[in-house]
Amino acid sequence: MNVVDIRSTAAELPDAWASFLLGRMGTTGVKVLRMDGRPLPPESHDAAEALLVVDGTLRLAADGTEVDVRAGEMYIVEAGVEHAVRPGSRGTLVIIDHVSDTAPAS
């Protein structure tokens, strides 16, 4: 797969907030998902992740700070930082992060 229509791929996903692995470069994965306004509980990861908003707005709470990440903007969550999606996040999100060898394709 060379060219990916990120918006169409996200729109076709059956469930919002269920990411789909578009591809890997070594141990780095590129995933896409559709945000539907629902909040998500706090989480943290062993590796940093980049959150790139393709369209819409990601309303994020990270390390005690609230931030809105808009279309064309990216937020990097450092390893170990607790972060949660706030209500009202809608649109298309690309996540670039570490993918283990045992991670499922979606």
C-alpha cells in the first residue's frame, strides 16, 4: 500500500476510537481512527506517541493540562505521561507510536 486516503479509511472504520494500523516502519506504527465526541479514560504508555489531527479537534488532558489540538496540528505525548481524551473530540486522528510484534492489525 503506497497511497492512503486517511479520511476515507477512518470514515469506513466500524467503530469510533478503534484504531487501524496503516503500516509499520521498524517498530513504529502509523494508525488512524475516527473520533466521535466521546471521552476516553486516562492512559499512559511505555513509549512516546505523536497524535496528528487530520481534521476536527482532539480535546486532550495531558499531565494535568488541557489542550485542544486542531486540524494540521500534532501533540507529542511523552512516555509515561498520563493523558485522556476530553468530551467533544471529533474528526480524524493519526497516531504514530511503538508497535509490538504481537500487536493486532487494528
